[in-house]
Amino acid sequence: SNILSDLGYHVLMKDSPIQISEIRGDYLRKHVHKEWCCGADEFVKLYAYTIEGHPIVVHTDIDFMYVKPMDTLYDAMLKPPLSEEGKSAKQMIEMEYPDKVQPLDIQAYLTRDYHQVIPGRKAAFQAGFIVLKPNEDIFNEYLDIIREGNYVEGFSRENGWGGKGYGGVVGSMAMQGLPAYFYDEVRPNTTIELNGCRYNHMGANIFYQDVPNFIKRYRDLHGLCRRNVPGCEDCRKTSLDLVYNIHFTNCRKPWNCAGKSSTSKGDIDPRTADYDHCMDVARMWHSMRTDLEQQIQALTGDDEVLEGKKGKYKADVFLGHCSDDGQRGYLPISASKDAMSKMNSVWDKGV
């Protein structure tokens, strides 16, 4: 956190808003600590609803990169909904379901984790990205639901939160299943689901072709979109010119120097992602890091920053930041502490 503070970030240190002992439901209380990724600790994300002094909060995981501005989303949230500006902004929102009626007062934007969908089950929320209006009432409603702990174990259509089918996938007991249940069942018609190939882009396979949750006996579903609509956009092939932000999941973290395609741990899994697309995605991140390094060097005259660009592994993709495949091959930014302390000037210049 000291490094982030030195860079000008305001760091908030928070414990989970819920202690497991507070949960009344037996199954959730006894099992939530095992949930991927972080058990009940992931409920810390709910503090985004309590941030004061800002009309909008954008919450993302740390393995996230912004590519294009999201001004249209903000305008549609903040402009009077019946004004020409408000109506114009709403028309420009790239929705997952374009024909769905938009709420008059948009409380949040989210995306769904379609690549995990089990046939006949509800799609989970993708917990790495949400745009929301802070609201203490919503925060407290969430906590009440967690404390009640009405989570039904199993994989049926009556499992998960409220016995409504919001379960059975990675993160169901925490921040994948809970927000989907909350915005579908508790506060319906208050959010917009964004196009998940353009926002919170993961490059994931959302067709019913392979893992996860691929059940061979459902032969009539093979090859179909897990969103249960015809003509589904293939996020593995979405042009990066159309993408607003990227979440490094299926394409692996850029600092993991993942340059191989295989089903081995840490490699890019061809069952769930497209190798060439993932290389393009990784190159975007390393291009952004290169730009930062160049700005630091120009601002401070510190040539030490160039030491982090001497890697030879797939240099056309990783741009000198990797010496070998895997995380051990990653070369961090190598600027001196004094040079790094001046990075605020880079932000101030709007670079």
C-alpha cells in the first residue's frame, strides 16, 4: 500500500464487512471460507457502495486494464434520464441484450460469467468489474442477505442464493453468485448488463463446447451460445478496437509471461481461449507498460528503467519484459526509487 500511496492513490484498508460467525445459514457459514477465490473475505468488495464524495464508483480487480474511456456509461447514469443528453447517452450503451428495456435510473452496470454457465442455471456475476452509484442502503441490504445465509447447496435449479439457482459455479457463495441474485431478485430492473466482449473483456469461450461445466449428454446444446441466444458474439475473436477494458483471466496475467498454448497449469488453455487473441491482449498491456517506462525515463533521465526491457522471450509480444515463460521470467519495472517517487508528475501531465 505504501507504493500505491507514493503514486498518489488514496488507499483504503478494510476487513471483510461480515464475520463468518455472523452467518445464520448452516451451509453458507460452514463452507463459504472454501469459496474461490477468497471466501468471505471477497465481500470486502461491497465497500465500494460506501465510498463517499463520488457520484460513481468503478470497482475492478487488480488484473485489469482500461483501454477506452467509459464516458457514455457515466453520462447515462448522471444526466437527467429524460433530457436529450441522457437519452442520447443511453442509446449508445453497448448492452449484452440490446432489446431489453433500460431502467430509468441506472444504479449499476455489470457483466456476467457466461463461460461457466450450466444448462438451465442462472449466469453468475463477473466479480472483477462493476460500475455503481454508492448507496449505503444497498450495502446494508447485501449484509442482511449474507447474515441470513439462505444458500442452498447443490447443483439443481433450486440451489444457491435464495434457492433460486444462483449457485454451482466458481464464486457462487461469494461475489459471483450474490450480486447476480441481488440484482435479479432483490433489486430487479435497476442495472444494465453490458456486452461482456467489450466491457470486462476476458477473451473467454462462451459457447457450449468444452470445460467448464460441459456435459456431453446435452448433445442438442453442443456448439450453442451459453447465453441461449442465436448469433452470440465470440469474445475470443472480438476486435480489440471495440474493447473498453480488459480483465486478465482466461488470457492469463501479463506478468505471468504465459507464452504457450496447452491445458497445463499457467498456459493459455485452448479449450477456453484463443492463443493468438491472448497474445494480442498481452501485447496491449506490455505496450502500456512500455509507454510508462518511456515517460519515467524522459521525466527523470533514469536509464535504469531500461533494465526491465532486456528480456528476449517472445519479445514481439512481451516487449522485453519477459526472459522466460512463466512468472519467474517476468522482469519488473526497474526504475530507481527516486524515479518512481516522481511518477505523480506523469499522472499530472495527463500522459
